Amino acid sequence: MKNSFINALPEDPGSGAPNKPGVICLANETRFIESYFDEPLTTYAVGWRDPNNIEATLNFCCPPVPVPRRFTYKEWTNKESLLSETDDIRAIGSDFKRVEYTGKETEGKTLNKGLTVLVDLDEVADKANWEQLYVSRLMTRLLRSELRRAIGLLDDGTNTAKTWDTTAGKDPDQDVLTDLIAATTTSGLRPNRILYGETAWDKRGISHRAQNTAGGFASASLSQLQLAALLMVDGVAVSKERYQSDASTKTQIVNNLVLEFFQTNSPDLADPSNVKRFVTPAEGAGGNFRVYTQQISAKLYVITVEHYSNIVSTSTLGLRKLTIS
């Protein structure tokens, strides 16, 4: 028996031909984008840079990996990656030794994330560039949420408690070096990036200066680049970002932690990075974010910023952290 309701539904005529009043039609994403996509504001979002540089810290933790909405990535199997052969010599008349890589393949998809703000036009009647202002506010909140997700995964490493204070004999940099060696012994791959929370970084300097020695003063004044060279890693960064944790409290996202992890500059679907941020570029936007605008009544205006991403832990091997008191 035919479904008369389905048969009665007309085809969507497209954005150039409006539907007849009182006729039910199926909505689709393409039609929605054509109706509400704001190209100038999307271009602004692509070129926008947060003054607090949240995105720089996020990219330090996990640079974006461009993927389609649904994709397959391979979890890193460090045992197979570190195998060494003693029988790789081919005998005459035979083939080379055959090896297999059995890294687990995982199905993934990027998640649609975004925020919307409702604006009363009377409130912005005398403000210049108010649309850009709201886009920047939404972008900041979205990036802060992404950074918190990434830190939550990096925080899952093996923890060691350390005290960096004015007690004589403390050497914060040696503590980190010792932990890096332990991480390398576990995974075979030395962590190449270290992220200090602002409190941990301050305690490092206080502890070095308290030694009252030339070496202590010199260590306390090392730049992040110089410290990276000392620790034999590719990069050292300090997170100063905060979020509103309750009505009256702003909490550091990293705080008193020193996070040690491995991350490549150009990650892909199979590299050994501890955490990956998969992103789906916004079609036609020139970047990863898309902006929609819609005037829903005479005085009310809606701005929406969306993106597609998924931050996942692909390996906890070698992932380490120090908790500083």
C-alpha cells in the first residue's frame, strides 16, 4: 500500500523558488546554509585572532587534523613501531621476512559544535561593528571549550607530585628531565612538548631563585625557548587561560600542572601523537568556522557560530604530568 502522505510531499524547488503557503516540505542543510550563511562575518571569523591567544595554546596541545565528517583513524601501537630485527637478511631464493602492522582502526566522526546569541537591535543601534563583536565573543568561548577538552585528555597521564618552593636543593628542571626519561622508557618515544600551568611556571622560578646561586638565578631567567633546548624537547609553553568556574571564581585551565606529551607539527590519521583534534573544514567558508545570521522578528536578531571537531586521546603511553605544590 502506498503512503499517500509521502507521495503528497512536493520536491524542494530550491532557494530560487519559494514554496506555496500551507504546503509541508522537507528541510535540508543546503537550503538552511543558503538562507542564513553570512559570508562577510564568516570571512571575519576566519581571519579573527583572539587577543589572549587561546588558539595558539590549543594548537600547541593538538594542531587540527582536517578530515571529512566520518573517518577512520589508527591508534598507535608502539610495540610494533619499535621492533628491531636480527633476521632481516634474505637468503638466496627466498623472500624477505614479512611483517605486519596491526594497529587498531577506529571509526570516528566530527561533532557539530556551536553557540548562538540573541541580540535586541535597540541595544546595538549606536554601536559600530556590533556583529563582529558578538562573533568574536562566541569564537572565544568555543575555543576556550576546545582547550579545556584537550587539557582534560592530556591530564590523564601518569602523575608525580613535586614540591617547588624556597627549600634549598630544589631543582625543578631536573624533576622534569627525570620524568621525561621515565616517559621515554615506558613508550620508547620521548615527549617533545611540555605545557606549564601559570602557577607551576611561577613556582619553578621561585624555587630556582631561592637557591641563591649563579646556576639558580640563570635557570630562573631562562626563556621558554631556552628551557626547551635544556630539556631536549621541541617546545615549551605556558598556559595563562582561565574560565568562569562559578559565579565568582575564575579558574586556571592548567593551573599547577606540568604536562608532558608527544605531538607532531603536522599530525595525520596514524601518527603517534597522544591527543588529536580532528576538524572538518566548513564548506565554502575558507576555514573551520561558519557564521549564520537571522532576523527573527522586527527587533530580534540571531548570530550563530558553528564548527565541526572531535578531540580524542589516541594513546596514553608516555603521557606524563607533574602536580606542583
